[in-house]
Amino acid sequence: MAEIINLRMARKAKARDADKHQADESRARHGRTRAERAAAEAEAARLTRTVEGARRERPEAEGPEAESTD
């Protein structure tokens, strides 16, 4: 026969696990030194420059802000 579970307790356990997971992510994101954050930002900028530099065509500006109205 199947195991009987208390749905209230299961729901609360699931919520605790989700909160713990979010806390772990927040610790990883915000619990870094200034040098680690700067290094991560520099790496992200370098990757962006590399990808943008390898594009075959430059994206054209679209929308009303790109048009010149006199």
C-alpha cells in the first residue's frame, strides 16, 4: 500500500527548500568581495565584446528614436 503523507507538511517542506535555494543563490551573488565582483563584470564585458566583434552584420537601430525628425 502507498505511504500516507500529510499534504500540509509536504507543502511547507517544499516551501522551505525553495527558500533555502533562493538564499543560497543570494549568498553566491551578494557574498563576494569587491575584487571578485569586478573580475566577474570584466569577464562579462570581455565576452560581450568578443561576441559583438564576431557579428557578421551590425544590428540596425529600429524604432522612432532611431529616426531623425526635423
